[in-house]
Amino acid sequence: MACGFTILIAVPVVVLLHGNAVTLQDFEASGVLGLAAEHHRVLAFDRPGFGYSSRPRSTIWTPAAQAKVIASALIQLGI
């Protein structure tokens, strides 16, 4: 199912990446997520293979490949 949407928020965006040594719970427990959300829109992404993100075996997940996935998501979100 595809859903169309428009985001009209003029606040700065903070992007948090979790996976490997850092989890979303670490961002929450440390207070980073809450502090950033006080004045910013915060997007917390699971890197491929971590959290709720899948990790297709057909891709070699180099840092560049992971960056491409995150960049594509940001573009789709209009950021």
C-alpha cells in the first residue's frame, strides 16, 4: 500500500542513526532524543539489519550503501 503525504514543518531536522553499538533505547535513556526534540524534528533511523530495518543479503552493506539508503529515505520524506 502506498500513502501520499506532505510535511509542512519549518523547524530544523536532527537525524539520529542507530545500530551496531547504539540503540534507540540508548538515545532515549541518555536524554539525547528528548533534548533534541525540544527544538527540532527528530528522525531516528535503524541502520540496515538493526532494530526494525531489514538487511537484504543481496547487498554488501558498506558505509556508502547504508548512506545511500538513509539519503533515499530523507529525499522521500522531503528533507
